[in-house]
Amino acid sequence: MQLISAGFFAFLAVTFIFYYLCPKKHRWVILSGFSFAFYAFSGYVSLVFILINSLSSYAFALCLQKCRKEGSGFAQKANLTSAVTVTVCLWVFSRAMGAHPLGISFYSLRVISYLFEVKRGRLEAQRNFLKYLLFTAFFPIS
């Protein structure tokens, strides 16, 4: 789906309608659903990339937080290095395959930034995977 098209603006309008009709407590669920629908319309490659990258970075962030609380500096560095390597490898792989998911560079850098913030203790790792998916895949940002 192209960002400057009638289809995108219609999609955005429907998203706003559902968002404001839903109770505030559950609005994040609506945004998650529409974000994944957006990436599904963009092609399955985008959706698969985001799911794989989000799952790996989610697990690494939880490990980073656990290592930080235990005071294991070496494990933190090893986890962060592994997480950044996986994210960059996924990015390089998608570029090599000729599949360029929408906003992949921005997405990858945002995930890496999140991992650094968790390592430094500025952010707590998100424990709810679906909320983390919303952070990583929120379609108006990408």
C-alpha cells in the first residue's frame, strides 16, 4: 500500500473510526490489528520480517534486563552484540533478497535503539509481547 494514495487515506480513516469507538483501555489492540493489516497489505515479506525481528528483539530485551538486574556486564554485552547482529543480519538478508519492507532501515534502527535503552536501564523491557509488537510495527510511524 502506497502512503500517498486514496487507499491509504481510507485505511487511516477506518483506523481512526475504530480507534475512537473502542474503549481507551483496549485502543492499543485496535492499533496493533490495523498495523499488522497495513503490513499484510504491503506484502507478506514485511510482515514476516517484522514478526521475526520483533520476536528476537523482544527475547533479547528481556535477557538484557535480567542480566542488568543480576549485574552481569559480560552477559549484557554478549546479549546486546547478538541482538544487534541478528537485527542487522535480517536487514541485510531482506536487502539481498530484493524484498524491501516499508521503512525497514528506520524499523531496524528503532529496535536497536530500544535494545540500547533497555541495556542502559533507561527503559524497562516490555513484558507484553503484543504491546511490544505495537511499538515496533505502528504503521503511521514507519
